[in-house]
Amino acid sequence: MKKLNSFDFRNNQYYGFDTDKHMHFKQDLGELISDEQWNREVNKYIENMLIKEPYRLGIPELDDITTKMWSNILTIGRLFLKKIINTAPIIINFHQDGDGLSGAMSIYTSLKSMFSSYPIDNLITWLPHKGVNLEQSDIELGSSIASNVSSIEKPLFVIIDFGTTKESNNVINNALEKFDIIWIDHHKIDEFNIPNNYYINPLLFGGKSDYTAGALANVVMHAFSHVDNKELAYISLIADSSIYAPKDKNLLFESQIYDLIAIYPKIVGSSFVTPKIISNLDEYEKKEIYAYSNKRYEELEERAFKIIKKIESNKANLFILDFEKIKDNDPYPPSGKFASYIFWKLESISKKPIILILLTKKFSSVRVSKTIEDIANNIIKNIKEKGILIGGHNLAFSVDNSDEKKKEEIISVIKSAI
Ligand SMILES: [Mn+2]
């Protein structure tokens, strides 16, 4: 049995790390080894733990991208594992949706089963994040939490599934002074500066956003924990409506629960969501949450069908729905999710291909039938030419409609395309 030492300044006591059992233990002070020796042993242990062959999710298009990312994934795995062994404070700042939450769950479940005695609740703080920008307040909160724990390691800040915007650039530069940062994302990176070697995004390796952040976090964790939790990757693909999402009833059920709790943690009596909340749910509670989620979709659907406008045309039927008129105080389901749901309902009862515009105060969610992809591409081109901001992909995208004029322009572009 090879034992390594680590130092815990909180209790002014040495701790050890048992490389056979993957466990920390309180060390007899007589067996101390030097820092240098410790670091050498830690690095040796890490290299042993890393999996040389790329992990496969069983989805060829994604596995292909994983292979291209593998050496970068191992670089991230090395840092992550080093932080864990040296019991550094770790902040997990994850996007507060089904994708971000499943990524956080991958970290939680991998560490739980890899290290039986790892003090996960003392060392890891789970911070759910709304919105797309990394904020200065995230870093400040993270660093005040991290300052409560003393460690031989610089604290680690892990970002999952958000923040790749130009507004995040300054914040990240400040953050790098206080933290080492691992950043796992799959959003566009137009004016964003890649901060370090621990930033990973499938878009940099020829992949698409359909390789979700939760799936990528799952792959990263497996690279050193060997814990096989593919379901979490699949849940994230379903939650983010990835084209690679498996059509499995049980996974769909799980994904809807992740999604609802992430967006509306009050359903389980909490003010914010953490992996522990999810892992503590029993089957009965899950069924209750699932029923609530379905009820919400049905309520909004009933209101939607009362006010939705239908415009018939040659190539497609256009539906316009004002989400502001059907929503209430309960934030679930969010507009984008509901757009996909009602689109699917409309498409299943329509004889022609359809386009749906779902209007909210700030943006429109647009959904287009696959059979008229060419029309969708034209619409996107024409909207961009008008200088209106647009995001997403060709069959499901969001358009800035923050003023009445933009709203009218978008509708008229779509009307003239069909
Ligand atoms: Mn995502």
C-alpha cells in the first residue's frame, strides 16, 4: 500500500492519501514525507489514473470529437485530480439548466464513488448560474467561499455550460489571479478570449453545440475517475435538445426532472439547486416532480391554443404566439423549452411544414420544420442582413426583438419567406 501525505491547514493536521484505496486518511505525524517527494508521488499517481484511450459515449459523431479533444481532456483531468488530492477548495459554477446540472452531477457522482472518504461537502461548493455571462459577483462569491479553506493548492473554479461571451473576458482575467480555472462549454466563442489550456469546447475541434457541456463534463470526469455514468451525458443531450439525444423513455423522464429542478428548485423546497438534492430524491418524489412538470406544460398549452395566431401560406403555415400573455409567476417551463414543446404539438397536427414564432419581451424563439431547412437558412440570412442579433442553429434559433420595430421586421421577413 503506497501512502501519500497532504497537509490540511484547517485543523493543522497532516492527512495522507492512500493510492490503493483512493482515500485520504489522517496521517501519523511520524511518516511525513517532503513536499518534493509528495508532488512526485502525486504526479505519478495521476499519470497512472488517467485513461489513455478516449472514453466512448456510444454516439459515433460525438466519440469522433472526443478523440480529437482527448489530449486536452487529459490536461484538464490532471489539474482536476491534483486539486482533489491536495484538497483544494473547489467552486463549481454551473449553468442553471438541465445541461449544466447534469455536468455538476457527473462531478459529484464520480468523486463520490472514486473517493469514499473525500470530504466533498466541505471542499466543493455548488453555485448554479442564471444567464450567459460570467459575472464579477460569481468570482467574488467564489473567492470568499474559497478563503474559508486553507490548502497547499490554489483554489479551483470550474465553469460549466455558460460564459463564452465577450462580456466575460474581463471577469475571467481578474479571476485567474485568485483561481485556477477549468472551463467546460459548448457555446459560440465569437469575441471571447480563450483563457488557458484548461478551457475546452467541442466547437474548437470541429464539433457542434450539440455536443453538450454536461456530456463533455461526463467525459472529462471519466478520464480520471473511471466511473461510468453515461446516463448523465444522455440526460444532458436530451435537456439541451441535442440532435444526438437518445430517444429513451427513462432518460426522458430523468431529464425532465433535472430540467424542472434546475429551473424551479422550489419544487423540492430549496432556494437553489445542488447535485445533492438530485441524488437524494426517491422514486416517488421523482414521479411527483415529473407529474408537476407535465401539468405545467399542459396548462400553458391550453392557454396557448386560445390565443395562437395561424397564418396559412403556400410552402408552410406560420404560427405566432405571445408568451407574455400565457406565462405566470412560475418560471417553469422557460420560453425556449415551451417553444420546442408547442412546436412539436403543432407539427404533429399540421398537414404542411410549419414555422413557430414565440414572442417574449426580449427575444423571439423560432422553430422550423426540417423539411423546409432551405427556407430557414434564408430567413436567418435576411434577419442578419437587417443587423438584428440572432443565436442558435438553423431549425431552432432566438432573435433579438427588444423593440416593436424589430418584432415587426422579424415577422415580415418570415412571412415573405413562405
Ligand atoms: Mn448547454
